[in-house]
Amino acid sequence: MIRVEDLTIRYRTPGGEIEALTSVSFSIARGSTLALVGESGSGKSTVALAAMGILPGEARIASGKILFDGEDLMALSAEARREIRGSRMGLVFQDPFSVLNPSLKIGEQVGEGLVHKRGYTPKQALVRAIELLDEVGIRQPEVVAEAYPHQLSGGMRQRALIAGALASEPELLILDEPTTALDVTIEAQILELLETLRARRNLTMLFISHNLGVVRRIADEAAVLYAGEIVERGPTVALLSNPTHPYSKGLLAAIPRIGERKTRLASIPGRLPDLRTPPQGCRFASRCPFAQPQCAASQTLMESGARAVRCGRADALVGVPWPHLDDGAGVSEPVRRTTAEPVVMVENLTKTFTIGHAPWAFEGWRPTRKPICISPVNGISLEIAAGEALGLVGESGSGKTTLGRTILRLIELESGTIRIAGEDVSHLPQSALEPMRRAAQIVFQNPDSSLNPRKTIGDLLARPLVRFGLAPAAEVPARVKALLDLVRLPAHYQDRYAHQMSGGEKQRVGIALALATEPRFIVCDEPVSALDVSVQAAIINLLADLKDRLGVAYLFISHDISVVAHLCDRIAVMRHGEMVEIGPVDEIIERPKHAYTRKLVAAVPRVDGVSGGHPA
């Protein structure tokens, strides 16, 4: 269906030309799925943009071809490519915020392609859009179709994006991290939907993801990209069961696995090479624990049956695992509950939002529109002890983020009681919350939206120290360096700006910001969901170290139950704004009592081919 031959793409930047892809070749048979995996910056999204013909202006295709159903896409006119892109090829982007128009309703955006490419009337397109929203697991699709993007949760926006891509029933669907923001049950629904569509319509898919459990389930073949090169390719099950390239081994070793809580996660040290001047030999050699002098020589992709690997030592490394240092640090025994007052106490917390209004109706002679209300937090009670991590899981829209932000009074509660560090902060005016603002902090999901791009990292970290009077002016530089050291960043990073750092480094700065006030409680709102598995492992180890070292209490919000099971002491499960189950990690994972919890655990994708402890 699609064949990529010797594709090399370069980007013009102020610092020089970057070679984002180097001689990349692969093919996808009609009706099958190929997964591209690798770290951010490895070139995965560039492949997707090139296939769709929507590379940015600074990109240049230096060599290669992209053949779609035997036709050279790069030889077609812009109009011909646009016609194929709108009807025969579909693309689902990772970030719905950059795709969805904030001024248009969701139903109109999902059905837009049907109007322009299929000849639907706007009314017919809206009906079909509602069906598609229901098909991708959105509750109350009629209401959501009338909503704007900012009124939906991140997961709901992503599902709307997938619905829009499926509307034209494409032959080739390119999905760029489509399930990153989704909880496991909706992720399972989306994967099942994609599998059904593939079987029914012989759909071909290029699936880009850093979730190797998802890749195991959805893809027939997998290709591992590193620094713009394919370093390994083969049937998915064979590649994930027995990786031959050291980079593939490192990715698999970094995955948190249910049932291995006491094992410190492995991570891949170092960073991607500078692609303005790529290394002449193996591009992974500087980060590879198996590297030897011969790795400095040029490495070619060696084919062997259905497998291919770019490593001269592949034969010698068959069956050799990634080195794993289990030093016993970072993942402690679960915190034992004591009779002392917890750091956080929440009782009967409730919050209701109005998201729209019903159609006009008459009550007697007077026309009225009744508000449509949802209660994302409905009578929640919980406690968190010092040095304890409480994991909060549940589907998108279940109220997890609203609960975390309401506890911190970033959203005003409707009723209930919130006590932090022994003080009742439920109804204090914002002007009286300064002690609480120091004692309770938050790590946001997206550091790009929470770090000021105009300030250096040093300035960002110095601000809370000055704001709360935590250090004299003369001591601030030393405290900034200490904060950077706490999250394992070099001192010279204080002179950098956020755009000069990787995603994992920016998230570390976000954690350092939260720690600057020496808090007793931190809400971690999906802090690792958008990170590569190797970076995710380093952040999870860091959070575990800080919990044990500083005695910080965490409310850890995540849709990744494997991460929660690895890091947290207890798990709380939310559904439709209510707490349905709470208990120790082992109890929740191995012996869940509520049917919804059993559903969540069973839906966890696993690279070993099982899900929720049962065969897939």
C-alpha cells in the first residue's frame, strides 16, 4: 500500500541544517500495520508528515521516494496530493490542541471532511459526526458535538480527533501517538475499533507510538528509529520478545511492569546526538553499554529473513539483556498508615460545572433553557500520609484533574472540607492561602505550557524562593543550583531557556519548581504521560527517590496503571466523579473488588502479550 525508499529529509535551522531522516526505507502491505517507535527527535513524526505531504517550509527532501498504491506521491501536483490526503489518507495528530479549531463546535469539526469530500449536507455530517463520537467511546455524544474544544478533557479531545480522521473512511491511516492522552479502557476501545476497521475495510495503518504494549497489540511489524535511522525492524512479537539492537533492549528495559514494583527502572543515559553533525559510525554508541571501538565504523542495516538490525555486534548480543542496576533505592516498601494526622485530608468534596444549556422549552408560557451540569467531583473523601504516594486512576472525564486542582484551590470547591498540613483551607479567601501555596504544589502534565519561555531556568527557580522569602538574595544562586542537583540537572542549565531543553529535562525543571517551596504535598498531574519510555523511567525513579528522601506526599494522577503500580503505595479509582475503590497497590491490581477496577486492570497493554494478568 505504501513504500518508502531511501528517504532522507533535512531541516534548515539558524544553527545549521539538521538531517532528521537518513536513508529510511520500509513498506506496509495493504491491510497490515507497521509501528514506528523511538525517542522524541528520532524522526517518527517527520515520516508521517512526509507521507501526507505536509512537511513544514524549512524541510527539504534530499533523496528518496514515497509510493502510495504504486504512485509516486512526490511526482504529483499539490492539488492531486490534496485530493488523496482528504479521501484516501488520514492523519491523527498527537496534540489535539494544535489541530482542533477553538472557535468551532466539535460536531462541525468532526463532520467537516464529509461536507467537503463526501458531499454531505451540514445536517447529515452532524448526524454522522455524533455516530462517530459515540463509536470512539464518548459519552453523551450529542452534548459533546455541541461543545467547543476547551470544554472537553484532553482524552475527549483526542477521541474527537480520531473520529474526524475516521470520518472519510481512508485506505491508509497514519496515527501519530494517537492514544498518548487516553486512559487504558478508552485506549483498548480505540485499538479494538482500529482492528475492526482494518478487518472490515482492509485498512492499512502506520502507527507511531512510544507505548510498546500498544505496539504489541496493534502492529504486525515494528521499526525502531534512532537519530533518523532505522536501527531494527521485524515482526512485532519477535522484535519485542527478543530485541537484537542495544537501543531496542534499552527501551524494553525501561518499561514499568505490573508485579515488579520493587525493581528500579532502567533508563538510557545521555541524549540523542547532534544531527547537524551526525556521528560517522553507530549513532547510539555514546549511550550504548555494549559499545566497542569497532562501533565507530559505519553501520549498515543487515537483513536476515524478516528481521533487520543496524549493529555490527548483533550476533554477539543475542539474548544479552540491557544492564540493570537494582541498587534498592528509589522504590521503597509501601508507607505504613499511622494514627498521626495525614498531610492531606479531604472529606465529601464536591464540584459541579455547567457545560451548556438544553434546547429552549416552555414552562407554562415562559420559554426557558435548563443548564446542562456535570459533577466531576461528587462527594470524594481521601487521606494521604507523609512520604506516601496515592495513585489516582480512571477514565478521561472521570474527574481526576478536577479533584487535584480543587484540593489545591486552583478550582473553587462547591462543598466539603480540605485540610492540608493540618489547616482547613476549604473556604479561606485566596489572599489567605499563602501558607498553603508553599505547603502544596503541582507538577503539570505539559511543561511547555507551564514554563515561561522568556525566563531562564535560573530565573524560574529563583522566583518562588524570593516570592516566599525562603532565602536571602545572596543565597538564591546556591539554592537554585541545589534544586537543579536535586532533580539531577547540571548547574549550567540555569542559564538555559525551556526551548533549549528536551521534554524530560523540562519536566525535571517542573518538578524542581514544585520542590522549591519545600512542600509537604505535591499533585502530579500526568507528569510522564507524554514522555518517551526511557525518559519516563528516569522521572519515575526521581519521584520515588524524592518521596523517600524528603517525605513528600504525592497525589499521582495518571491513566497509566503500570506507572501507578510501580510508584504508588495505594491506588484510588475514580469513575463519573465518584471514588469506586481505594486500597493498597497489590490489593487493587491483584484482587480488585469493583467491576470497573477489574475492567481498568484487564485493559492494561503489556509487551509480554498478557493484559491485566490474563492472556491477551
